[in-house]
Amino acid sequence: MSRWSPQPAPQEPDGLILFDGVCVFCSRWVRFVIDHDPEGRFRFLPIQSESGRALAARYGIDPEAPQTNAVILNGRIFFKSDAALTVLGALHRTRPLAALKAAPRGLRDPAYDLIAKNRYAIFGRTETCIVPSAADRARFLA
């Protein structure tokens, strides 16, 4: 089993997305999820927060140089392309994209890794985490 294979995580809050809060691409991903999740199923935790660092450490993610985002859904934690496709599969308008999980992780994750490795160079980096609107603030944990 790969280090980044889905794992049981029954003690973790359901619908939690751990993300790199200083990554512009990751912040856009969070905004995309918010915009496509009117039910508010997903909540967000920047890896730079104390709670985010602790969660990352529990699952082997280096908070200083995160190689993956993560999502906890239905008692399991998903990483890399599994995380993104799991979230997309849970959102009504993007549900059909979950079919991409049928492709082997060995093909999906290298594409994910290429973007993740170059995300700051391509999309930029900020000094602070995303600042949610007042309406979305309750969906962010710290």
C-alpha cells in the first residue's frame, strides 16, 4: 500500500479539507469548493494553523513542504488525486469527474505531483492564508 493510499480516519471531522493556505492555487481550489457546495458539507483547515499542522503530522504530511492536500470523508482520509476526485465526486455539478478515479493512482498521482511541485512558481504564493468572507468564515477551522 502506498504512503498516500486512503486510510481510515474515523476520529477526524467529516468533510474536512486540509490545504496549503499560502498557495494561491490551493486557495482557488477552496473557493471553487465553496462555490459548488451550497449545502456547506465541506470545511477547511489551512496546514499552517496549529490544528492543521497537527492533522498533517498524524498522517505523514510535512507542514513545512506539503506534498498533498487531504480530505476526510465518510471516516477515511484521502490524499493527492484521490482527495481532489473525492471532493469533486461529492459536489453535485462535478460528480461525473469522480469517474476519473477508475484510472490507476499510478497514472493520476504523477500529474498531481507535477502541479503540486510547481504550484508556487505557476500560481504564486501569499504570505497569509486565504481570508474568507463573513458568510464563509464559519466553514474555516483554525
